[in-house]
Amino acid sequence: MMKITVVGAGNVGATCAHEIARKDLCNEVVLVDVREGVAQGKALDMWQTAPIQGFSTRVVGVGPDGYDKTAGSEVVVITAGLPRKPGMSRDDLISTNAKIVKEVTENIIKYSPDAKIIVVSNPLDVMTYAAFLAAKIPSNRVFGMAGILDTARYKAFIADELGVSPIGIEALLLGGHGDTMVPLPSYTSVSGIPVRQLIAEDRLQAIIKRTQNGGGEIVALQGTSAWYAPGTAAAQMVEAIVRDTKSVYPVCAMLNGEYGMKDIALGVPVVLGKNGIEKIIDLKLTEEEQVLLETSAKAVKNVMTVLDDMKMF
């Protein structure tokens, strides 16, 4: 029986769990939350959409003592942790959320030692690193969801600018999840047409800036983090693994020499399949793009050092 677990029944986790169930990717989705009754209530609500939406995946919820129900999960999505509040940087979250991610990861590996782990908790890059340290499994099985979300925002803004469907837009970005992310116009096209032939450079740079602040824009508007796009993005990664699609997506991966970097969790394009990261794609970047990526990596490494100094692992 194929089982997928989502830890954290907040807005992102619940959206992700429902999307996984709706796609009929497995026999059972287990939703876990530290608050007793919350996951159970949301799972029951989701299961009652099955007759309406026409899916068969059973959705069950468990509390903090229910990790045994997650045993044998093929994929686990970790969304647990505090969300960003207005005026709060991702770095402010590190201490609390690292402890949560560590505990969750240890519980997951205890019951599902062969699972692929997708991290969604913020600060994303550093929480991916924390999960990797806690899991003690090969790095191809622990990675973070950020690039798909950031790329989706980038594509959505380009679609708005041009008044076209976002479906035909191909785009790519690298680096950390936050202000230093590196959208790549040189790898961006609309139905095969290079984006710079369609959008003036000043408008394109404004779109890139908006993409870099994509999460912050939503926090400022509604007082808390986004959830529809992040939850759906994580579910897309789950689908690539479960269906072994070998899709190329930007994800937060532990690098081992790619892009001239080692021992850092950073957003790069990868091939996603049944083994998790099947391959990291090492792009040839322009000198300017490489400098931007190294700047982003430096910002991520600084926060990773903060975590290292806490001596949690």
C-alpha cells in the first residue's frame, strides 16, 4: 500500500495533503499535527470531498503521538513550524523551527527509514540542511521545496505583464529562497520565444524584483504566509517522485561540487524521480549569473553557520 505523510496541518500542509489526495497519488495520506484534533478534523473534512471530487485516496489525521501511523511512507512532506509574521525575517524563525524540523525528521526516519523527505518549513534552505543532518540518509532523499514556488510566481508575473496564459511559459531560477534568489532571464521563454524579445529590460527587472519579494508581498497583504501555491508546489514534487516522471524542477538540494560549491543547501535544477533527486543539473552560467548565485549562496551559508553554532546536531 502506497502511503504519503504530510507533517503540519496548517494552511500549507492541509493544502498539500488535499492536493495529493485529489491527484490519487497513493492509497493513503496521513496528516500529522502537534495540535490534537486539528489534523483529524482537517483529514475528515478532506475525505468528505472525495465523493464530490472523485478520488479514492483515504485521508487520515493523527496527533503528535501518532507517528506510528506514518510507518512505511514513500514520501514525507514537512511543513511544520512557525509561519512568518509581518516584520519577521526568515532568519528570525531559525532556532524554533530547527528544533521542530529535527524532532519531526527523527520521528519520520524512525518509522519510514526509506522515505524521501521534502522540506517546506522556513527558512527553507537552512531547514533543508537541518533535516539532512537529522535524517542521516543520502542527500538525494532530503531536499526542499522553494524553486517550484518561486518559479511559479515568476511565471505568473510574466503572464500578467504579457496578458498571456502562464502555461506556455518556461522559466528557471537558482539560489536561496528569499531576497537573493536568482531568476534567470536567459533560461526564460514564452512558447519558445526568449522573454527579452517580449518584455523590456526595465520591466523584466521589476518582475524579478517582485518575484524575489513574492512571499513578503503576500505576508504584507494578509498578515501571514502564502499557502495555496506552496502547498500545490510541494504536491507537484510528490507527484514527480511517486509517478517517477523524471521531471526537471528547481529544488533546494545539498550540493557536492556542483556550481563550484559544497556542503550547502541551495536551489538548483534537478531531475526528480522515484529515488528523489536522480541528478543535479549543473548549468553553464554567465559570469554575472555566477556572481549572483555566489552572493545568494553566501547569504544561505551565513544562516547555516548560525544553525551550526547552535550545536543542535
